[in-house]
Amino acid sequence: MLSSQAPATTLLDMSESSPPSSAPGAAPPSPALFFDTLSGYQRSAAVRAAIELDVFTAVAAGGRTPADVARATGAAERGVRILCDYLTVVGLLTKTGGGYGLTTDSAAFLDRRSPAYAGAAASFMLSDTLTTGFARLTDAVRRGGTALDADGTVAPDHPVWVNFARAMAPMMAMPAELLARLVDADAARPIRVLDIAAGHGLFGLAFARRNPNARVVATDWPAVLEVATETADRFGVGDRFGTIPGDAFGVDFGIGYDVILLSNFLHHFDAAGCKTLLRKVRAALKPGGRVAILEFVPNPDRVSPPPSATFALVMLATTPAGDAYTFDEYDAMLRAAGFARSELHPLPPTMEQVVIGYA
């Protein structure tokens, strides 16, 4: 008896013929990207394990074989072999004749002895707060905002920001220096800088370190400002560093600033919230003052460049209404807040760009 249902299509069937819409000579469909994406958690777990065991530092110190790395890390040789082979496959280690080595990237960012060591970022980027937001992404898509507690990561005094301030600081040193060079090129004239949502404090402190006539005020939650104050003292500029603890939307900034910094902050809010804060920023600036907004800025198509375009998903997972805004959107917000004009500046080699608004 013939079945009334159409026969099932198998992956083999699909691979042997191109879909009707494919151009002549196009590659047949493949599930490789789909399965590679589904297993993405394995990659982050492997990197976290390698950081926690200090595998990259062990290799940098001369540990070439699994036995060498196992002795240095205190892990099982079998475990080390499998982990290091995996890291080689994904491009974070090299392997020649049974011996492992570091890539240029892993030598710069994953050897704990490197001044650019960024391994601490894993504690923030793989924190329970962020991973739970993505574990509940289906709910976030249905809602159009985070499925975490009502305010997500923008909840008042959220503890994740202390973790952020300590874990992400090493990665922010270079962008902070580049931003200060862009905004205060001569680094000689007296300048007052307000660093909003300062976190680790590096962005404002970069101005103070370069310019002996710069005075910096940072605002953030009290526990986060403790981290920034520690950094200012370590840099030897604590006498030119002040703080305003509290919610950026609620505290009194004061007036008379030459430069106000909004580094990786506006993306947490909807356009209306951004405009509200920018009006407050405009009122705190001197005539002719500037606001410098460091952000992931996607192109108008909202799908390029990839690091900036995909950042919107982080905001969907972790905030009620945050987004990755285009330059045109920032320009409109700034004009609505009373700024005369704005410019977009790339900040290579970082993935972010700087929007400068002129009062």
C-alpha cells in the first residue's frame, strides 16, 4: 500500500542537489555552520578551562608536550592532550611534531606574563549573569528585552559591574589611550573631564596620565568607584581624580566640563533614555565642549561589521531596551539633545568607533 505522505528528505539527498534558488555552480547546502554554531559553548568552555589551568602560560614558559604542560598545570596528561589539541583546531595553539606553541594572538593576550593579558575577561564574559541572559534568549526575543530580572544588567547597583571593572580593565587600556589621544591631542592645556559610568576608570584616567593639567571626575555606583579610585592611586594621579557616586541619570554632574566621556554606556538604553542622558550631558559641558561616545557602531545595514552588528544581541539578552545604534541614530540623538554637530571616528585596531558631539 502506498503511503499518502511524501518521502522524507535526508541530508544526503540535499547534498546531492542544489536548492532551486542556488546559482549554477554554487556549493550544495551544508549543515556544518549550523552544527558548529550549536557547539559554540564547547569553545568557550575550552578557553575558560585553559585560562583557569594557565595552559597558555605553561606553553609560553616552554611546556611543549602534553606531559610538560600537565606537570606545569597539575592536570592529567590525557586531559591536557585533548584540551590542547582542541585549542589547536580552533586556532589558539599551534602543534608541530607533537609539541605545542602559542599563536601571535594567544602570546599577546593569553600568556599571563604579557602586559596585554586579557584572560581575566572570561570571568565577566562567561559570568552567570550574561550566560543566563543567553540561556533565556527565546523568552527575550518574545518579550523584545531581557528575560532576566526586570531591569537586567541595568538594575541599580548591579554587582556584575564590579566584576566588569576588575575583569575587563586589561582589555580597555589600549582603547582608553587611543581615545585620549584622539580627544586631547596636545595633552597640555588645562582640561576637566567627566567619565560617566567609569567602571575601572581607565578612560578618564588616560587623560590624566597623558596631560598633567587634566582633572577627572568619575561617576558610577559606589562599589565600582572603589575600583576606579584604586586605579587612580596606582597610576599616581589620585590628587587629580574625584568621584560622584550614584545613578548617572539621577546624580548632579555639575557644570563646566571640557570633555564628557560615555564609553560603552548608551547601548544599555533605548533612544529616549539616551536622549535624556545626552541632554543632561549637554548642560554640564562648557560652551564648545565635547562628548566622546565610544561604542560598537554598526553600519546602516545593521549586519556589518560583524562585531558591532552582533552586539545588539547582547543587549537583547541582558537589558530591557538596549541596542547597537548606527551613527545616524547617534547623530539624531545628539541633535535632539542640543548638540550642534557630530563626527564618527574609527579607533583602530579596536572594534569600536568614537562619536564626538560638539556642544
